[in-house]
Amino acid sequence: MPLTIDIRFQNAALTLADELNFTRAAERLSITQPALSKQISDLEEQLGFKVFERTQRQVNLTDAGQVFIGGCRDAHIILERAIRAAKAAKNDTVPVVTIGLCPYADPQLVESILSVHLPLYPNLRLRIESMFAPDLIHGISVSELDLAIITEPSENPLFTSVKMTTHALCVSMPCDHPASAKSSVTVSDFGGVGWMVFARKAHPAVYDRLMIEAQQSNVTPVEIHHYVNPQGAVRLIDENFGVAFVAKGIEAQMQSQGLTTRPLSHPSLQLSSCLVLRSDQSSRLVNEFGRMLLKKVHSHSKSEADFGQLLLRL
């Protein structure tokens, strides 16, 4: 039988995890300290493991407790979202789809999202959240986001992922750089200069691929600068700090600044942007929005049979 945890015990554990003090936690919960201690003991007995290590002077989470509390927080977010959705349905409020985007998403995909119109939902509103790739994955997993556009998402049985576009990571450089005369470039073209690279936290997998490619090509940059906003890299290029590695969605912006941008030819740096949503997504609105978005993106590039298979995955 599945384990069912009393929501009072979950709230008690979450509050104690925040405070790490029985007195303060009990005050927040408006119960006595002995009552809180009893709830925590009953919870741990039901779970079969200790959530907290307790001494006379301090309270700390165990390793198992940290995992459990993290799951409780995610569960509460999902519950709160379900309550908000139910209230919206009851009150017949304007339907909303929340979409997560990487800051470096292909502008064409953004235009496709904004052009989606659903006849059954004429008053549909879109809420766009810009996040780094790991945050997008988390947002989908805890239902903070209905769907997301993620570059190179990792395989996860909890998600449905459909490839939308594939493009190369690009390099922006001064117009007089020798590699600017090429139609495509490799990391070997940029040894001995500084590199401006998006912060690893923006997309760890893609960042690591670039560094592995540099290592395998025996290329060592003079120095590495990390940027969050790619516009910050423009000034560094102008000041002759080196070149910037940018996503295709940034290419046009860089060219408007008088820089030359070329795609990298390495197969490992050909990046796919995918539509990602939870596999158990049951919302008719969200699934219909996803189908219509795929139709817009793939209608000119997929055969009718292939496109039909894509829709079957949503």
C-alpha cells in the first residue's frame, strides 16, 4: 500500500526545517512544543527513518531528512498550484499557460509561442518565465511551469520532450578576426585569446561540452570570462578581451553591435531546443497549446507522417 503522510506532520516537519528550533517552530504552528515533538516522532516512526537529529542545544536535518523535506516542499508547490487552478476553474477566470524559456532561446521560437491562438480558449493569456536550464527542469517537475523550451534537456521518464529546432553554438568576434572570413568555425580558431562564455549555471551540460571540445582540441584560452547577460560580452569584445560563445538566439543582437558571428561546426555543439512538459500532464489546455505550438514550428519542415508522430507524443 502507498505510504500516506498526514499533512499536519508535513507542515510540522517543514516548519521545523525552516526554524531548526522547536520553540520557534511550535509558535509558528500555534501548538505547544510537546505537541510538535510528538508530531515529529510520529512522522519519523511512520517513515521508518530519522528526519531530524536532536540534541539539547540544536536541531539539524539528517541526510535522509534533507531529501524528504525537499520532496515535501515540491509537493506543497504542486498542491498550491492545483488549488489555484481549481479556484480559477470555479470562478471561470481567464485561462493561463505558464511557459519557461531559456534567456538565450531562439527568437523564432518565441515568435511561434506568441502567435499561438486556440479557438476553444479565445481569452488565453500567456505567462512567460525566463530561467536557466536547471531551473526550467525543476519548474516543470514541480508544476510551477506548464511547459518549457529547453536546450538539450536530459532524458527523464517523468517528462515528454519533443525536438523543435537544432542549431549550432556560435562565436561572436571582431570583424577583423581571421576566423571571420569563414562560413563556420572550430574552437581551434580561437586559441591564444580570451573567451567570454555563458555562466555554467545557465546550462551545465552545454558548458561542459564546450570545455571538453576545447580540451580534446588542445586549445587553451588566455582567460575565461563568464557572462549572464550576453550584452555584457559585447563591451569585452570591443575592449579586445577576446571572443564570445553565444547561442543562436543572440547572434542577431551581436551582429547589430558590429560584430561577426559564426556557427561552430563541432557535432557535439549542435544544440536542439525541445518542448518539454510533464508526462502526466492532464490539462487539455496545456496539451492543446503544445500541439498547436509544434504545428507552427514543424509545419514547414516535417512531412505529414512525421508531424503526426510528434503530436502523438503529447
